[in-house]
Amino acid sequence: MENKELRVNGKRLRESLERMAEIGAIPGRGVHRLALSDEDREARDLFVGWLKEIDLDVTVDEMGNIFGRRTSKNNGLPPVMAGSHVDSQPNGGRFDGILGVMGTLEVLRTLHENRLITERPIVIVDWTNEEGSRFAPAMVASGVWAGALDRDWAYDRTDINGNRFEDELVRIGYKGQTPCRAWPVHCYYEYHIEQGPVLEKRGKVIGAPKGIVCLHWYDVFLEGVANQVGPTPMAGRHDALCAAAEMILKVNELPDRVGGDLVATVGEIENHPNSRNIIPGKVHFTVDIRSWDDDHAVKAWDLVRKDFEDIASRRGCPMSIEETWKVQHSPFDETLVRRILDAADQLGYPNMRMVSGAGHDASYMNQICPTAMIFVPSIGGRSHVEAENTSWEDCAAGADILLHAILHSAQEG
Ligand SMILES: [Zn+2]
């Protein structure tokens, strides 16, 4: 490792994170900073100001992605890229996304004050609307950048109040001129909180995911027969909610039944007409299945789908199923994963190889260039809630690993 002694300034990283956490701050130490909101604009303005302080060349593309480029000995070489997202979940935490952006900024500040000029340029990025909670789907702007999603389709996404993505982008002043299109990138690193309990439980500080699990989404629609609850005898009812209840438990039991690393969740349900004195006549619910092994996930779904069919016919509730989203598992670049683990060894941080159970902008970047991620522990494994927390020491440790990973890649000729 070059510049072995080099470390980030953990205190300065903490101050940047605390300053950002003021924007959209909510009680319980959380953050509410939805994509393309006034809070998002305020955070972006602050971020751009910080980029300019260290002489980065700032560009904003037509999806609102913000890039800060640091010059190098050879500006013609494809850059090393790193970053994450500034937006948050509704009533979310103060580390998800922003840690990767502030961590990368801290790396660049460290290089700046040490007057270190690398072989390749380094680009820091804030991807617009990673969360997808105001404008679905998630990771939309890195998806457009990578060529996986259509720009105009993304522009037409609307929030719950009918506001268009593009209009909101213009309103906050972040619809840039630069085309949202991938350019050659040497490699991409994303530093992020784990959002799960594994590192903490295993007593590790650094996690290097070997990739991101596959993600299969289904929507299930059930038809029952709505009727007054009092006069309708129990026998012969077609209660769509009871059918759904049985199905939901089958989903919950599925991982135990099939084994492996599979997780399966019903997270959303709509019941119609949702009245206490009417037998539910219509139910919609979602199924989310994830695993490192795509075939395993498909086989598990086939099993539970047969259960669904049995339940639906026994209860006389016709069912239809939509396959909403299917993303294959995405293995990261083994050389970069190894580099992260090696850097952690050399800096003396307990570390482990793992998988990422959540999607990140790194999934789309992985289609463009060699990609890897750095995880640090989430206290209590909590995330997407106000209680989301990571120790300041771990925040600095992850940024140190990012520093050395970026340096290594940026010195490659
Ligand atoms: Zn995130």
C-alpha cells in the first residue's frame, strides 16, 4: 500500500455528517430529506460548496447527478469514481447514503491537504433519488446513467401529490446540461452502512460484500366476495383477506422450508373496502424474495406459488400474480473486494467478506465498470429509521479503507 501512514480526519468527517444531519432533521436524531425536496436542494448546495473549496470541477447532469472531478497527472485516463446518495427515506436515518458521499469528500479533502496528485482523476458523485421513496423506482438516476433506464420515462415519474420528477428537478435548480450517459470509468467504490446486524454480531469493523443478492418482486391480487358481515354465515364465505393471511404466513415460512440464504417478505398490503362490517372483497399484497442464488429464489417462488394456488381455490378467491421486478444477483469485482479486505488487514481493522442484502447505486455501476462496496456496522442492525446509527470511530475506519482503495486504483497507470 502506498502512503501507508495516511489517514482521513475522523473529526472533520463527523462534523460534515453532523452538519448534513441538520438538513431535514427530525426528532429522534433522524433525517427526512426526500429526493428533489427543499431539503435535498439545501444539502446539494452545501455539498457543491464543499466540492469547490477543494478545487473540484463540478458538473450536474440532466438527471441532477452531481459530479466533482479532481485533476491528476494524466487527465485523459478514465477516472476512479466513488460516492453514494444525499437523499433519505421518509423519517430515515443520518447515515444511509450520506456516509458514502461525506466519506468520499473526506478522502478528497485528505488528498487535497496532503497535495497528493494521483495518476488518474478521481470523481465524487451524488446520485439523485437513490431511495425511490418519493419517486419510484429506487436508484433511478444511476440507472439512467448506466443506460438501464430511459431518461424521459424517469422524468415522468410522479410523487404521491402528482409532482413530476423533471419539474421538481427544475424547481430545485438541479436539472443540469450535461447528458446523463456513462463515460469510461476505471472503477467505482461505494462506502455505505451495512443496514443489517452481521458485522456487529461478528465483531467486525469492515465488511466487503462479494456482491448484491438477487431481488424478485411480485404483486398478488385476490378477489373475494364482499358482503355484510352479520347476516352472512361463516360457511361459504369468500374472504380475500383470510386467503391473503394464509399466504403471507407461507411466505414467512418459506426460507425455513427451502434453506440457504433466502429471505422472503410481504411488506405491503391493501384491503378493500377495509371496513369492519364488510367481508374483504379484494386484497393486493407484495412479495419480496432475495438470495445470492437466483435459481434458488425462483424455485422457492414456484413452491410458494403452488401454495397460493391451493389456498386461493380452497377459499374460492380467484388470484392473479404480476412479476413486478426481477434483478439478478450482481457479483462485484473480485480484485477490488480483495483490495478492500487487504486494506482492512493492513490498517488493523477486523473484517469479513459478506453479501449485500440491499440494492445500491453500485448495482448499476457494476454494469459499467469494476465495482465494490465497503460496509461498516449499523448499531443494532437498524436502518431506514431514526434510530439508525454507526459509531464515529467506525465511520472514520470505513473512510480510511476507502482512502486506500481509491489511492491504489487512482495510481494504476
Ligand atoms: Zn443508501
